[in-house]
Amino acid sequence: MTALVLDIITTAAILFAVASGLLIILGVLKIVNFAHGGFLTIGGYSGLVVTQLGWNAWLAYPVAAVAGILLGAVIERFIIRPLYDRPLDAILATWGLGIIIGQLITIVFGREIQFVQAPITGATTVIGETYSLYRLFLIAAAAMVAGGIAALMNATRLGLEARAVIMNEQLARGLGINSGHVRFVTFCIGAGLASLAGALITPLSSVDPNMGVPWLVNAFMLVLVSSVSLVSLATAALTLGGAQVLVSTFISPVIGGLTIVVLAALLLRIRPAGFGNG
Amino acid sequence: MADLTTIPETLTRQTSSGRLVPAGSIAGLCIAATIAGPYLLDAYTVNILVRSFLYAAAALTVDVLWGYTGILTFGQAAFFGIGAYAAGITFTYMDFSPQTAVLALVAGLVASAVVAGITGWISFFHGASPLYAAIVTLALPIIFVQVLYSGGTFTGSSSGLVGYNTFDLSVEAWFTICGIGLVLLTTATWFFVNSDFGRVLVAIRENEQRCTYLGINAPRVKILLMVVMAMIASVAGYAYAGYTVVVAPEIGSFVFGTELVMWVALGGRGTLIGPVLGTIAIDVTSAYLSGNLPYVWKLIIGSIFVLVIVVLPQGIVPVLKSGLRRLWSAATGRDAVPGVAVPALSEAPEARRAGAGSDAAALAVADLARSYGSLKVLEGVTFKALGSELLGIIGPNGAGKTTLMRCLSDGYERTGGTVAMFGRMIARTPPQGVVGFGIGRSFQTTSLFETLTVAECLRLARYRLNKTRMLSHAPTLALPASARHVITATGIDRQLAIECRHLSHGMKRALELAMVLALEPSVLLLDEPTAGLTKSERTLIGSILVDLVQREGLCTLIIEHDLDFVREISTRIIVLHQGKILLDGSVAEVVGSELVRTIYAGAAQQRPAP
């Protein structure tokens, strides 16, 4: 029972961390970044590089975040910016980017599955149940990501401008907010978060050039039912992630893998605002 | 009205005149090529091309859905897979015979039609965002592949089914059959998308909201289209399974679904020929290159794809086409674009208007409310309107006038109260249904179909009343007298071949009015029909409206800011203020009211004009 509850909480934490970058990009830029899977993969391979260089495993996170931010900056400037007014095309272009990232990684690192060293190993006892320390650490990591975004949005000038752009971009521009700049910074941060999440999840399994795709689909679904709100995203991750854990445990892991996709699609059909208050 | 007498030739668009001959000869040439192909090409290329033809057929269905109708779909892969697996499973477990071959084909068609129907029903509903359909069609192949995995040995799980008995045909025979099939499919689809009904698809892509207010049941059109396209994709998948003697989850996967979309985008969405040629070119090239440079090839395709989406969103074929056209006109000194055949206008037979002969009020609104959360935009709105009444609705900005129009024309909008037309409650009916009750609505900001011609726009408005041709253009366009009066009085009847985006603002407003009138409504809702018009245009529209109301007994509600204009044409005026009816009375009563002047001019008394 304890293990099940912990599974649900840690799964929700992982899903939250993975989806947060997609959420802020959708919120501010109003485009779905299908290269999100590619950024997750970049993060995973950042961890691999750190492992191969023999550096401290904790360094994987800053390296991943920086790699994501830099790549995000280039992509925003040359690919995303011309597509602001064509949201459906942006989905396609970013999906193409995901392919490019996947192929480049295949060429550089090979297509085989590789393993990354975790900064924390071993297990601990929680209420009489032995549980992976790293998974517990991910709860803290997700909380830190959430806290970081919340602080950024609520306590900085950029956050204020970003919130203005989310609510009414035209008006924000009219008030002298450089919405292009806000978009650029947001995309970089979103890409950095995605990459960081990639580094966070790889010690749980392994890295391969297409590791991002299954995550992308789940993250995409979670973000759509959250109507651009961090609180809703947390609710969605907990509810749908919890359902996924329950279905995987009690019915079948194969059906479990579909839980989020199916439930989210049905939820949006019944209630287009999803977990948000629409 | 501004008169656009000189129309540049390039603004007009090709239509039906003598389409049969060129289309037939091109198709004939292509069929000859597919028969000659096996003798001219090496065995490997022939082998690959069969597969490319089948992929191209699937890409064609994506083009109809996405390129023409605007439904971004990743789901066609799943239907291709359903057709393929229907064949693979049937032939593996029941062996191959002519009977099982038919059985497998029918099973694939039925299964894909059912799945597409369900997918469509989930994806397309009143108020669904275009992104939502993309999500559902993205989930579909993912679910399909998981179902295959769960099938265990029955579906062959991740390795699929191999080596069943199949059609005893040579590769050359497959080439000819699939080639001819693709040519026929492309030709038939070409006639379909260029027909009057094809214009409905484009209209849905351009402005679905406007379509529903013209009484076009856009969700149903999309669902039916998805079912038909799914069935076509399933036949292609069936042939694929018969030809390759292998079915694996990859052919129904999300990745294949995105590849189809990529091929369509690269070739040129909404061109049919672009996706077909694009798919064949890319598939053949990748068959040659992926052996030597597997990852680099995918990298190149991905890079070209991103580049095309960003720089050439229309794809490669349209660019080639316009280049060739320019060369042609430079070489011959003639314009390569033939003129447009304009349908002849004719008199529509007098249809029985909704509510004709009914004693009940044309429009009866009781206790209508609309709130967004705690914000009440309309509250307790109650009034009746009769035929032959021209009811002016005035009030300051934010009074809820446009919201009122929305609540009257869309059964899902109001949060409380009832709306009845001729004694029938509109209940929770989407706009396309409310049109059937007899409502016609024009919008505050002109809402048209930018790339359709004037004639096509008017024909869309007749979709509900007249049959729409699926494979050709009707030679005539029947319009009711009122709509014809508007277009002749404003000179639009001479601009029938012009695309709407080239019309002047005044003409657009007039065209929208004509479209609403072509619906033969009994209750007309006009949201600032004269906004942004010149004085003379305004007078013209005003006199047309008064004439309509008096002669045809239309019940008309008109939102206007110009008090003088309202006073001239109205028979009664309702004043809305902060979501409530403040005054409902004759023109003299309302215009003379001190209260109205106070609201309208702000605090006029306290602050005398400078």
C-alpha cells in the first residue's frame, strides 16, 4: 500500500517535471512544442556525457539545463519565430525538429540503449517499505521546479510580463511590453526545463535516441487538460498519473501506458477546460 | 459601392469549363505510364514503387482531410494499419481464397469505418478546437499499436505477421493494378475537391464558425469525410498487406502517421498531386539512400521538412507550378490561367419560410441570461418580436448586444431562460440547427471565406436548401429575390468570380447580407450591418432592409450605434444597458427618453459639451 502511494506520488512528480516546460511554452507562445521530446532526449544525453566524462553525477542537471537553453535560443530565433501565427504548422515544424535532434543524437552516440549514473543510489525505508531513494528525490526536484516557475512568474518583472502576454498579448504589446522578448526567454526556459527533466528521468531507465517520444505524448495530454495553470498541471499529473499507476499495477502495464492519453482525450471531450476553471 | 470594373486576370480562378477533357487525358497518360512502367524500370524500382503508390493513396486521404478541410490528422496510419491487419489476420488464420480475400477487404472497410466514425464523433463537436482533433487522431495510432501488442501471438505482437498466403500476382501486375488504382483515385478525388461540395470543405477550413451559421453541419461533414477517407486508407493498407506479405505495428503507428503528414506538407497540401508525387519521390529516394545513409537520410528529410514548413508552407509543387506558369506565359505571351466560368443567377423557387402561417411570435425571448462565472453579461432579458417588425437594439459598448445575438442564434450560449421561434423552443441546438428554425445572422466583424469567390460564398449559403453537387459545378445559382436585390443594387453581381478577400469593405458587408438573405430566414439578426460604411452605402442598405421587412414580413433585429440610422429604419427600439432591457418602446418614446440620452452620452448633464 505504501509502495503504491509512493509510486503514485513519484510518478506524478516525474510527469509534472516533464510537462512543465511544455506548459509554459504553450501558455506564453500559444504553440505546442513537439520538439519537447527532443529536448528531453538532449537532457538524457547530457547525463550520459557527464557520466562518460567521469564528472560528478550532480553536474548532469546544470549541464542539461544549459544545453536545453542554448539550443532553445537558436531554435526560437530561426524556427519558432516565423511560425507565431501558424500554430498548427508550429506543431509540424517542431515535430520535424524532434526528428532532426533524434537523428543527430543517433549519428553522434549510436542508436543503442545506454545507461546513466544516478547521483543518488540505494533505497530507504518509508513506513516499513523499502523504496528507491532516487524516486523520492524526484519529488523534491519536481517541487523545486514548481517553486522556481512560481517564483519566476510571481516575483520577477519577466514573470509579470509573461502573465500579461498569457492573458492578452495585443494589449501587453500596446502597453510597451516587448512580447517578442518574453516569448524568446520563455521558449529558452521551457527548453531548459524539458532538458533538465530529461536528465532527471534517465537514471530511472536508460537513454536512447527516441526516448522522448512516449514522454512527449503524455506530457502533451497533461498540458492540454491543465489549461495553462501550474496548479491544474499538478492536479492532472496526480490524477491521471495516479490512474496510470493503478491501471498498470492492477490491470496490465500495456493498458496502463494508454491511461493518460485515453483519459485526457475523454476528459477534454466532456469538459474542454480540463482541470482548469473554465 | 466602390466599383471594381477592371479585374486583373490573376485574381480569377480556374473552374469547371471543359475540365473533363484535360483531366481525362492526364489520367490516361498516367495509366499508360503505369502499364509501360514495368518494361522501362528495373525490378527493384518497380518493387519499391508499388509500395510508394499505396503510401501515396494514404497521403492523398491526409491531403483531403488536412490540406482541403483543415483537419490535421495523424490517424490515417491507423486506418492503413487496420486494412493491412484485416488482410494479414484473415489470411494467416483462414488461409487465402477468393472468399477470404473479399471477407478481409470488407472486414477492413467496416472496422476502419466504425473506428473513424467513433474518432470523428469524439473529435468534432460544436465548439471543438482544431487542436483537439489533432490530439485524438494522434492518440488513435498509439492505441492501435498497443492493441496489437496486447494481441500477443494472435496479432504477432511487435514482430507482426509474416508469410501468409496471398494473391498470386507478379510484381508487374501489382505495379499496374496499384498504379491504375492510384490514378483513378487521384482523378476521382480531384473532381470531388473541385466540385461545389469541395468548396464546402474549403469553407470549413477557412471559417468553420461562419459555415455553421449558414446552416452547414460542419461536424457531420467532417465525420463523414473522415469515415470515407479512413475506408480509402484501409483499402491501401489491405493492398499493402497483400503485396508485401508482412504486416507489422509500424505501418499503423504514430510515426507513420506523422510521416504521411510530412509527405503531404512537402509535396504541397491542398494540391492532391503534390502529396502523391511527394510521397512517391520521397519513398523511392529513401529506399535507395536509406541503405547507405540510414540516419543521414532521415536527418536530411527532417531538415527539408522544417525548412519547407517555415519558408514554403504551401509545399514544393505549388512553387514549381507557379514557376512553370510564369515560364509558359513568358514563352507564349498568354496568360496560363483561364478565366472563371461564372454560374448564371436564377430565381430560387419561393421556399416555405420557417414559421410561415404560425400565429406565435416570430421570436419570443423569456428571462434570457448569460453569465461567465460570476460576471453577468445578460440578465432577465424578455421581449417578443413579430414578423414585419424592424427592431433596433441599441445600448452603449458592453451592454450585451452582441452576446444577445449569440444567445439567439446558438442554443449552447445562454445560461438561463428560453428562446422560442414561432412557438418552438430552440433548446440546446447548435447554430447549424438554429438556422433551420429560420434564423439568419450576420456578424459584427465581416465574416466571409477569404479564398472563395463571391459566387462560391453565395452557393454555400444555399447549401441547406439546395442539393450540392459532389463531383461537378452546378451551372446556375438560384437565389431568392431579396438576396438578388442586394447583390444587384450593390454591384456585386458583376464580381461573382472575384475572391472575397479582394472585395472592398462595403462590398464584403453587402455580400454577407446577401448570404444571410440567401438562407431565406424568417428572423434576421444583423450586428452592425453598416459599420464602417459610407453615408450612401448606409442609406442603400437601410432602404433595402426597410423594403425587405415591409414586403416579405421578415422579423429583423438590428444592432446599431448610429441613433439617426436606427431612428430612420426601425419600427421599435430596445435599449440594453448593463445586460438588462432598460426600455422597450416605439422609436419616438425611446429617442425622446431622457434616460437614454444620459446613458448614451455618459454623464451629459453634469459635463456640458465644450
